[in-house]
Amino acid sequence: MKRQPKLLHEKPKTIELIVVESPRQALEITNKRDSYYNTSNYWAEKVKQSCSSHGLQQTNFSNEEIISFGLPGWVWMISPPHHLFYCAAPKCSSSTWKTYIMEDEGRTWKGNVHEAATEIGLSRLAKETKVERDYMSFLDVYRPINRLIIVRNPWARLVSAYQDKIVKRKWSLKQLCVEGEKFSEPKSATFAMFAECVATSDRKVMWNSHIHPFTSLCVICHMDYNIIVRLEDMEVAEPFILDRLKFKFHPKYQPPAKGMFSNTYSEFYSNLPEETISLLSDIYKDDINLFGYPPTPFEW
């Protein structure tokens, strides 16, 4: 018999639901009411419907894969003071929100925020999953009041991963995708090489979390997310998240840094073969279809 979801003691606030039929209508409601509640509920309901119809490419990771890929703590984060499970998908403002959460908990740390959050998160996950460490079953039944995921246009997310890891940090392709070893790399790989590497990787093998589709990385059909935010909407969504999680402090929203890169993301794809773009579109089709993103990088 399947265990019932584990609920924390606090009941969520009652939310007035309005039926919305499109992302545009959802955002119109948001703009009129200065609230992101209805928009977030729109995405959550769409996810539920897609999961119930078995229309998503979901990955059932083994415990060994989950641990070796560093998902507990690094990507899957628990904050008991906020009654929160947060899937911190890389390149979706995860550094910012891990910082917010730990600062609001009153924690101090030195060095990398991801390493600090992982150390805390691993101990919390170990405590919650008990001795069996059955993470997939844990996600099926663990239901704190708040379950948060922040998503992003996958075409922009890929460019961000390339800019940060390949251009800025000088990673090799084999650090990001499983087909990287077949490329004879120059000092810094081109975006075309990076895109081909991602597009031709074995989909049964998990890619680096910075490029893995977030619907699969966050096992979106296992954890019933009820706070779903698009990064592109963050300027209006941040007050909603802070209020929903009952934050004690209220940081001022800072748009994602553009750094030294001035080109729009579509320009990175302009010289790619149609086959590569088609393969990428198929890989990220759930991210695209669920959250209203464009099927090609030229339509946003």
C-alpha cells in the first residue's frame, strides 16, 4: 500500500482560484492584481494534468544515480522553517534563492553558497528519508506545505550554461555532456560544439544538472509542486514567493546579470544546423510545452 503524503502541521492559506486558459491571460491577471498566485496555480494545474495523462518524459533515477549526480542537497533542498521543498534547478536563479533561504534561516557561511546549502540539505534529506534512503519513494510521499520550482526558457538556459561554464570558467565539454569526449576541443569550445554535444548525448544518461531538462531533473510528476514560477516573471513573482514562504526579511529583486555578454540568446543559434535545433527542441519539449516557451530559439 502506498504511503500517504507527509504533511507538515501548518495549513496553506486559502487561495482564490480563477480559471485561466493561457499564459498571456494568467499574466494579465497577475498585472491587474499585483499578485502571482493565479499564475502559479495555472502552471501547477497544467503540470498535474500533463502528469495524469502520462504525457511527460520522466526519468526514474536509481538511488545510486541520485547520490552520484549529487541531486540531494545540491538540487533538492529542504527548509523546515519555511515548510519548503525547493528544486534548485541550475541556471534558474538557484544561487539567489539558496542565499535568500539560508539568510532568512539566520545561517552564516563562507565560500560557495551551493556547497553550504548542500551540506545542510544532505543532513536534512538523510533525516527525512530515514535509513532506507529511498529518494524516489521519498519524493512520492513527502509533502511540506510549500513545494517550489523556478523554471526558465530552455534556449536561454543553455546559452547561460555555455557562457558561465565554457566561456567564463573554461570547463571542457565532457564536464557538461556525456558526448563531450568525442570532440577535439580548442581552448574554449564554440557554442555550436556545445549545442551539438548536448543534442547528441545519450538521453538515458543524465547530463550535467546545468543542462538537464528541469521537468526531469526536478522529477516534476513525483513531487506535487504547488509554487511554480518562471524566471522571466520574477520581478512580479518574487514578492509572491517571499509572502508564501513567510520570509522575515525582504530582499530587493535583482534581474539576472547579463555580465559581459550583450547578444540576445537567439543569435547564438543563428548558425546551427536545423537538425541540431530540432534535436534540442525534442530534448526540452516538456520544458517548452509545459511553461509556454517557444519551440525554436527564434520565436520568443
